[in-house]
Amino acid sequence: MFIAHAPSGYLLATHFVERARSLPVRASVAVAAGVIGGFAPDFDMLWFYLVDARQTHHHKYISHWPVLWLSLLLLALLWRQVRPSSAGAVVLGLFAAGGLLHMVLDSVVGDIWWFAPFVDRPFALFTVPALYKPWWLNFFLHWSFAIELAICAWALATWRRRRRTRPIHGVR
């Protein structure tokens, strides 16, 4: 995935916010947490290019380990159990859910080490054949890019609908 991580985080967070009876945090903060979580795993690209000199597949870094995002999500759920009115628990939960969604989306055509750090084996549903140069053209011309475009279109439609209707009540 190249362009759909932030829009997918937006869709995840707005789905949650629109169905919540009330939240201890403003809707905009909750949505921002989902969006940032949706692309947060790719912050490792800074390390990949600036420090590691592209020596290690960036999906092998801890920011792309599903166990990290599952642990953060579990922590948020436990926090919410202890303090149901905690804004931080909601923000952390949406951030972690966005990060976990990133792992799922990357697994469509990108290698994700689902059992890292315990098992050093990548998993992907499909493989993108290397047919074109530069390398990224292979992804943009692969059928899976249509999924990204669909996610972006869905997010845009959701954003436009929300701007028109503002259906969120009871959220401070």
C-alpha cells in the first residue's frame, strides 16, 4: 500500500466515532488518532533511508511488527476497563487499531512478519512481479492498486458525507 493507509485509518476511526454513544474525547481528536495510526508504521522509512541505508526491509523493523500494535491495542482496552472515561485510552486504542489495519493492508501484496520477533518469516497474500523500472511502478500498475484507489474514494465519500450531515452527537 502506498496511498491508502491514512484514508483507511480515517474510515476506521469515523466508523468508531459515528457508532459511539459518547466519547471522552473530541471526535476530531479520535479521528486524528486513527489517521495517524494508519500511517505511523511507515515512520520507519526515515530510519530506512537516513540511518540504515536501505540495508534491511523496512517491514522487518519493530514499527511493522503486528505484536507491537496488538500490544498497544490490548493496553488501550485494559486502560479503558480501569478508567472508562479515559480520553487517552480511546486515543491509544484508535491509534493502535490504525496501526494494526496498516499491517493487514500491507499484507495484501507486501511482506509482513506476522510472528516477529519470534519467527523470521514474511507473509503476503499476493506477490507483485518485478516487470517495470522504477520499482514502484510495479505496484501502481498491479491490480491491487485498485483496492487503494477504492479505499481513497470511500474515504473521500465518507468525508464529504460527514461534512454535509455532521451526524455526531454527544461528543465533546
